[in-house]
Amino acid sequence: MRTKLFSAADVGEFLHVIIAGLVFGLSGGAHADTDELIASRPATPVCSAKRPKVLFNRWQEDWSVLANPCVPRRPLDGLKYIPLGGDPDSYLSLGANLRERLEVNDAPLFGIGTGHSDTYLIQRAQVSADARIGHLQFFVQLEDARAFGKNSVSPVDKNPLDLEQAFVAWVSPLGPGTVKFRVGRQEMAFDLQRFISVRDGPNVRQAYDGIWVNYEYQKWRFIGYATQPVQNRAISAFDDVSNRHLTFSGVRFERQNVGPGDISGYYSRYNRTNARFLDATGDEHRDVFDLRYTGKAGHADWDVESMLQTGHVGNKTIAAWAVGSLAGYTLDLPWTPRLGVQIDAASGDRHPGDGRVETFNPLFPNGYYFTIAGYTGYANLIHIKPSITLKPSGNLTLLGALGFQWRETTADAVYQQANAVVPGTAGHGTRWTGMYVQLRADWTIAANLIGSVEAVHFQVGKSVRDAGGRNADYVGIEIKYGW
């Protein structure tokens, strides 16, 4: 009989030790000699404090629970909670993240132009320090992103060691609610990150230099922000700067329990110098109006978002829009199957030369909202994707999906992620772009260790093929660890 050497939990604990370079092996126990002695002992108090989970936003974690001696200890907890003075809520916490992803992409940009088959590894390492002192929070996160063996390295693939986040936050009661204020370099994301995201799919995440303030009162939340997105220069360490040519500022509201769901909306101003579109160049001043409703009722769930864009690029007027939706129904069956459908649409420029720019600008999108492969961009698009999600166990999720893609207008181009234009498609061919199959598996190996595999096959339509494109295949194998 084959002996099982390690469990998933063992792997997670072992990685804690490897990352820090320390080994802990001392443990102890005790037992009672008689059943009578056990029965005479007082009942052990129940510990209600729970260890925090590693979150997507590391600065939102609260490690003050480790001040409670009833919380079970793990190796290196002395670095997760370092008391600062006599107040148990004042402490310093250290953290780290590592993500490795092997990617195989046989036809970037559908093989047109410089897009050639490529196999490479991308790596992202992060370390963070979070200090809490009274109402104040000081958070610093360093990031090092590298690409190994990639033919064409873009700014979102590589960024040597740099300051990803460094901000000061203040949290305090104000009247009947709570005010939160942050200033410095910080990440921010709205909703499903369709249009405002931290760009977690690619290797280099998006940060913003700016001010964020929000006020929370009962079911309401009001937010204001003024930022300059960070420009990742990727030349040497610590060379990232505020982008002097781009600003993004606005106001936002959120309201919980509106019917069976929550509603949110925002207005933002997006300013960019020397913007370039197929039918316009010049300074871009874009007014953004967004509204979203998300909720769940019984076995059904949904998320619907719409955006309207006005303004001008140079002397041309902006008139663009987009709609995105996800909906699903979860069946009460083994493996908890969820039948879902995703429907998206975004405007394209219907009449080049008419003085109007109708191509939708997806702003700071979350690329993997479609797939990690990057074949689908949120501009001049009609997209329908039915899917099924299965959960064979509590730590394994499987997804299968079939996507169908058209252009909103043939006068504009086919776009991939990062608003990349597929050459030779604007003004040519039919609206049909193609279809793709997406398969994905996510496995929680241990509490802070997750493995993922995604495969995408994109069958291009005649319009892309006539422009010199071909079918594309992508496979990504990823493992990420958080401490």
C-alpha cells in the first residue's frame, strides 16, 4: 500500500517555513490519567476569535486577533502580529505574496504582425508592512514583476522592484457614521472591476497616486477620489512615477438592500494628453457615468452594469457606451451546478470622419473578466457567453464556457485586451468576429495556496482571417501563495 506523505495542509505550513527561512518543530501535549479526572475538569471556553484570511487587498486584513491567546498559533505568527505599545489594536504586521504563471499563447493578436507563438513564465512577488496606531494606518507594499522567456515584453509584463503601494489612512467616527481617508500610492477597484481595476490578470498591477475619502452611514457609502495613475517605467528599480499625462477623479455612491440587491454608481473625469484613436487624436477629456445593480434571490444571482461616456478628443465629440451583465441560476444538485450567461456590449465608431468618437474607452479594465488569454477587448463589441460552473468539493471549482463574439459596427476595428487594435479589420468584413471555448479549474490546495489552470481556444471568423489572422490557443498554469 502506498503511504500518503503530505496532506494539502502540510504543504501550506511547509511553504510558511520556506518563505521565511525558519523551521519550527517543537510542540507539546498532555493527557489525563483517568476518565474521572477528565470529567472533573471545567469546560474549556469557546474561542470566538478567528484567524483572518489572506485578502485580495492586504491592507484590509486585521491581525489584532492574534493578541487573543485562545487563537491557535502558526509558524511565524510573531511577524504577523508585532505589538506597538500597550494597546492590542496597535501593531505591525508583515506579509508576502508570490504568483507564478506559465503561459502558452500560439497566436497573440491572432498571429497578425508581430504576434508569434510564445511560451514563457511570468512571476510576481510582493512584500508588505501594515502598521496600525490608534486611528492611523501606515501601509507599504513592494512589488517585483518579471517575465522569463517572453518574446515581446510589455509594460504590464515586467516591472523591477518598485513601490506598489505606500499610503497613510485615517479611520474615525464622524457624526452617526464613519469617515475613512487615504492619501498616497494605492490600488482601487470598483464592483466586478469591468472598468476600474487593479489589473490583477497581467503581471504588473495598476496603482494610483492620489486621495481617497469615503463616509459610511448605515446602508450608504459615499466616496470621493482624485488620482494620477502610476506609470510603470520598467527600466530600473524604484523608477515608477505619477503619470503626468493622465488623471482620473470622481465621486461615487453605494446603497445596500435596494430590493433583493445593492446599487452603486459613480461619475468620473478621465483626462489624457495626446490620446490616439483610429479616428481622432489630441487631448482626451472624458466624462464617465456608471450605474450598477447586483443581487441574489433564491437560487438566482445577477450583476448588471452600464456606462455612458461623453466629452471630446481634440475637436471631436465623444459619444460612447457599454453594458455588461452576468446572471446565473444554481441548482440544488450534487456538485452545485451553476448555469450562467454573460452578455456584454460596447460601442464602436460607426461613421469615421463625422466629428464623433464613438469607440468605447474601457479605462482601467480587468482583462480576465472575459478570459486570461486576452483575445477579447471591451470596445466595439457584442459578446454572449453561456457557462456552467461545478464544485466537486469545497476546494475545487470547474468552469466551462462557450463565447460568441461580434463587432458592434464593421466601420470600427476588432479590439483585444489593452484596447489593442487587430490590424486590417477596421472598415472590412462582417460583424462576426469568432467564438471561443474556455475551460478553467481552481484548486485551493491549502488555506493560502491556490492553483489554477485555464485553456482557451478562439476560432476566428472570416473578417479576422481575411486580415491575416488565424485561430488562437492559450494555456495558463498558475500557482499563488499568500502569507
